[in-house]
Amino acid sequence: MKSTSLALKLHPDDNVAIARASIPQGTVVTEFGNIVVLADVPAAHKIALAHVNPGDPVLRYGQIIGFATKPIEPGDYVHTHNLEMATFERDYAFGEDAKVASPAASPVTFQGFVRADGRVATRNYIGVVSTVNCSSTVTKMVVEHFSRNGVLDAYPNVDGVVPITHSFGCCIEHNGEGVNQLRRTLGGYIKHANFAGVVVIGLGCEANQMGALFMAQGIETGKLIAPVVIQDVGGTRNAADAAIAAVESMLPVANECRREPVSARHLTVALQCGGSDGYSGITANPALGVAVDMLVAQGGTAILSETPEIYGAQHLLTRRAATREVGQGIVDLIKWWESYADREKGSIDNNPTPGNKAGGLTTILEKSLGAVAKSGSSALMGVYRYAEPITVRGLVFMDAPGYDPMGATGQIASGANLVAFTTGRGSCFGAKPAPSIKLATNTKMYTRMKDDMDINCGDVMDGDATLESKGKEIFDMLIRVASGEKSKSEALGVGNEETVPWMIGAQM
């Protein structure tokens, strides 16, 4: 039965409730002791349920999301004008809540492409990868050639030719962490299971030398990995022609691939949330968490990421760490980001963004607590550097900034063959070569941006679905998309411009 309540209290200890819809000043909220709303409260924003003194904590999800900056009375609108972030100690309780998932009673399969080395793909692309920004135009010329009507008609089993371009690759330390991380990222793309073949295009004089990239990443050239260096072959047109010829030689081989039934344990799903709102931690994120638990029970893998967006909720992950070493890995990342923010004279509370705040999120603590809900409830099995290959199954964490394209780029480089992306404000994100599905947190936005949204999770708030039923719906769609069904972003052609490596280190 649908709820008729005006606001939702998420935990018995909370001293705020979340508005289900906009609540005008003067409204009496009967479900919380006839509290009178003292100011207009937008949808997904917070109403005080109790008196809070300045400096005292405000709780949502039963967790601290910030501290009052002035007296707060029952019925007050709680947001940036009376709530701020502050530091406080947390009990990391390493491993106390670690639950190793029991295998699912009924194994699930999807239709995947099995590569010669046993890896499994959800798409069958040919990639064209730039080593440096200077080769991006040639890369795009090659892809445009194969995008013309009819060029790929003779190869029905090939999903397309994909450009992997970026803005970096030169004027960096030749052997520093910056170039090493870039090589790790590009190497992850070159070796990605969703690419049947790859042409790698360099300029020739860049810091990110192709030979050094191949050596560092253990890449051997051959029939399905072809290098093209613009300066060596005589310039832009010659390089484009050489790369086109290389792709043409790969197409018949790639077209021989056929989908076949494979276990869902071969799925690795990147978890992302962007344009979050006050509903994200109530609807889409916990529903995705249910789907993640189902995937992990099948032996699959989910990659939680965006380290600044778990800030303030890291203790929830350390409690779920499979080992103390894994839990300490999370703590070490948090300390690095604190140091990084201090060094750069920034603030981790810079996130939430203006859009997040307009959607009801006040502090990074509040955003992070909702973001962690994407990870479900199973044990955290590993912690990885950005773009580092994932070597264990189950729920893992990969270090990355909160910028969604940058985080997803690292996750795909780590081996993700699907992306699940929650959004409350609306996102037009896509990511090749890994198909992305987008999960709307609220019905209003879903209806407005239906061409971009794959699933509406707002019906959880509306009372028309449960987290369990919505999680099953998400899981089922992951299986269908992994089997070849196009997501909304794929149908729109989104994903050619979203590769954004995390570039660290000085540009000189």
C-alpha cells in the first residue's frame, strides 16, 4: 500500500526527516507529533524533528551528517544555512560486519563473448586508442570512417569501432607516478575483454612512448594489436590510412565471435553515482546495493569507487572488510585524500556540487553515506589503485576522484564490463567499451529525461516498489544488457567522449 506520509525518517536515531515532496511553510506533519513546518522545504530536503543546539550533531541514516551552526527547532528547514561539516573520530571496527556471500541457489547466465584466453566480454568492439592528445584527431578520423552508413554491415557480430582519446600523454615526468598511472589506464583499455582488437596510435615524440607503454603493461603487438606512429608513417593522412587498414584486417576475425551462455560470475560492474540528490541514498543507491548482493552471490564482481565520495562513511566499509589489511587500505586512502586536499588548499567538502545541494544534500558526509549504499551488504574483498587490474571476485574498492567520467575510466581500465550509474539530477553519461545503465532516483526526473534513464527507482519513494523488487529489476537488466540489449546511452551513441584518465603529477 502506498505511503501517504509527507516525510520519511530513515533511522530511529535520526533528528531529521526527508520530504517526500515539497512541503509549504505552515504544514502540519502529523506523523511526527504534529510538527509545524517553519519554512518552505523542497522535495528531498530535510526537516528537523527535534531541537538541536549549535555544535551538536545532525543525524541521517543513524549517522552524523554534520553539526548545527545555530539553534535548530522542530519543523525547521535544515540545509547549508544551519548545518556544516566538521571532523570527528570514528570506530573503524575492522571486519566486525564482514559477511561472505553465500552462493546463489540458482545460477544465472548471460550471453557473452568468450575470448581465446578465457576472459568474457559483454560487447565486441574494435578499439582505436591514443597514447597522447596529439594523436586524438587521427583516432577520430579512423572511427568516423567506420561510422559511415554501411561500412560495418558486412560484420554483424561487431558492435562498432570505438575511439579512446584523452588530453594527456606529454610534458610529464617520463618515469613518474603520473605517466605510470596513465600507462596503467591505457593498458587496461588496450587489454579490455570488450575489444576484439585494438589499434594504438601515437605521435612519436610524446613522453608516453608507445614502446614504454607496451613494455610496462606486458602488451605484445600482433594481428589484433597494431601500433601506428604518426611521425614514422608520414603524417596525419598516412597514419589514418594505416590505422584504417589495420582495423579492416581485424574485422573478419572479430566477426567470427559469437555470443554463448556463460556464468554471471564473469560480470564486473562499475558502480557510479552522479548528479545525486536527497533521494539517492533512499531509492536508487540501496536498490543498486540489492542488485550488487545478487551479483556477488553469483560469483560476480562490483567495483565501488570515488574515494572523496565515501569520505565520512569509510567506517561502514572498514567494518565490512574481509581482512584487516583490506580495511586499513580504505583508511590509508582516506588519509591520502585528506593530505591531498590540504596540499592543494582545497576541501573534500567541495563535493557536494551545487546541483547536489539543490537536490537536498548538504555535506559530503551526507552524500557519502548514501553513496556507500550502492555497495550492498557483502564483505569488502579488496582495495585497488586507480586502473589496477581486479584480481579477486566480490565487492572491491578502487581509488578514484569523485568526477564520474574519471572514476568510470579507471573502473573500466580495471576490467569492468558493465557500468551501473545512479542519478537524481539527471545524467547523460555513457562509457565505451562498457555499456552503462542509468538509474533515476526520483520519478519526476525520470519522466523528464526518459530518453536517458533506463530504470526509475523513484517508485520506491512513491510506494509502488520495494528496494528488493527494484534491485531484482536492476539485476535482470544488467543481465540483459550484458547479453546485448542496448542501454539508453548506447542507443543515443553516448560514450565516445567520456574517457577521462586521472592525471596526477606535475605538467611541465
